Amino acid sequence: MTANTRLESAPFEEVERLFFEQVRHERLHPGAALAIYRHGQLVLDLVDGFADTQTGQRAEPDTMFVLFSSTKPLASVALLQQVERGAVELDAPLARYWPAFGQNGKEKVTARHILTHRGGFPETPPGFSTQRWGDWDEAVRQMEGCVPKYEPGTTNAYHAFNHGWVCAEVIRRVDGRDFPRYLREELTGPLTMDDTYVGLPAALNGRVAKVHATEDTDDPWILRMVNRPGALQYVQPAAIGVSTARDMGRFYAALLNHGELEGARILKPETVEMATAVEVNAEMDVSLGVTMRRGLGFNLGGMDGPNLRFGRSSSERTFGHGGAGTSICWADKDLDLAMVFIPNGFRNEETNTARARALSDAVRSACGG
């Protein structure tokens, strides 16, 4: 598959124009990738710009981009696989599977709480510096030692990093595989998402686009962290995945098709419906300071604020997730449409939402939405 390919006669000219305009003329980001799936088929595949402006390296069809929190649905779906297989109960205390987790007031935290960001311990432990994130055993100890800020199940509070560590360790406890192996064998492998990793092999570092600060970057520590040598090798399943837009589009196309794509099934249809139904409806997220609508592991559409990245005409039947300062991935059940946009310019929330919303609106318009 080559870059800048349109595989359907649908009127995507405006989408293409806007994509290249953002990169080449508005310079909203140095480089980016955009993929659209419709009715289970890849219909648009664009890559443009620079992977690294300092070296002059161009973004190519096989360039991977940092997903930031667009990584979270991979961890969430992996945990949901264990739920549908009966290894984890949604409303059972996670301490049943991970006894040491049930310390310090977390004895009632459930998988449902983690998937809806209502676990009560949203903040990364203050002593757990990013330089230590490569030590999985230390990550486990830190999650065990967390003390809830809120009573579990009572407060909508985004668990920016803790979500991923907890999902992955619960999976390891009940399944036996570490998260990179589990992801490869149960999700990315079956869906032939060959360019998607959490815990990137070091030999592939050169294929990942560098994340660039823009003129309005307001959260520079996280982009400095992911650009640090060795950081992409960290197993951080909530924030440090890497992928291509084409790969992530396959993931969402499978979910749109009731959990199956091209003969590979990752979830049962009833699990997909459960995950993408409303669990948290238009409730203030006290960590983010915005009103959110959530399913089990996904943000849902029809909301203002950051979820406008899904497009202004989205409804609660749109599900997906965005990454800090960068990406947006979504699927619309009514349009049978999935869009993934991953730029490597890290912007503040206002201008990031605006650029993603513009593309989402153009995609929806092209598909009658």
C-alpha cells in the first residue's frame, strides 16, 4: 500500500485538500497520516510532511507515529477480551485477580471502574518518575501502593497513565502473557496491524516520527519524554503506543464490523455493543475539567470540548479516543465509517481540537454525515 491513495470514488477531494493544506501551508504539524475505512474497506490513505524536521527525514507510508492516549483502546479491548472469556468479571474487585492491588482503599476497584475512569486514583504516583517507567515490576508496585483520591465508582476522573498499567497487569495475572506479547498474539497479529506496538523493539526506533513542539505547545514534558532515547521501549499501555493511521483504522473497522475483520475476530458482537454503549453520560471529568461521555474504554461523541475532534455532527453512536496534543481515532456506527488522524506536531487543546474537527467534519461530509 502506498501513501496518498484513494481507493473509492467517494468525493474525498476536500478531505485531501484540507489534509495537505494543514501540513504544507498552514504548517499546523510537520507531518501526519490519515486513514479512512468505509464498510470495512480502506478508502483513503494519506501520509505527508516530515517525520523529523531536524534531519529532514520525510514521513513515509510505513512511518509510525506516537499515539499518546489513542493507545488506551488497545489496552481496554485487551481487558474486554478477558471479560468475555470469563477470566475477569466487570464488577468483581480487581483484588480477586491481583491481591496486592487491593491496598489503601482500592479493595472495591473493578474493571468497570478502570474502563470508565472511575477508579478513584487518577494521578500518577508522584515518586514514580518517567525515567523508571521502563521497569514493569516497579510500575506494578506503584499501582499497588496508590491511594484513591476519590471513593472508587463515585467520580469521573481521567486516569491518564494508571489506566494502562492496571489493564495490562490484570491481563498478565489472569492470562500469563506480558502486554506486548498479548497485544501481538491477540489483537495486532490477527488484524495484521504489523506496525503497531506498545513496547517498541529498539531496532524500529528509526521508523517512528519525532513529536515536535508547535508554537502553542502547552504540555511540553510529555513530548520531551517520548522523544527521549529508550522511551518508546517502555510498556505504557495508556500513552506510549506507536502505530500507523492505516493500522489503527483496521482496529476501528473491526469494531465497526461487530468485532471481526477479514475473518479475524477480536471481540464478540455483544461485547462491542456493551463497550460502545453509554456508561458515563455527559458528566464532568474532574481531572480534565470538561464534560465527557464514555463507554467501556472509549469516549463517545455528541459532546463539546475535546470530543469535538470526532466532528460536529457526531452522536453517542460515535466511539473512539484522542491523544494529547495530537491524534484522533473514531468510528461512527451510523455511517459505517472510521477515521484515524495522527500528526506529529503537539498543539494545545484548542488548536488541536480545531484541526482534528475540521478533518472529521470534511470526512463526515464526504460520506453523507
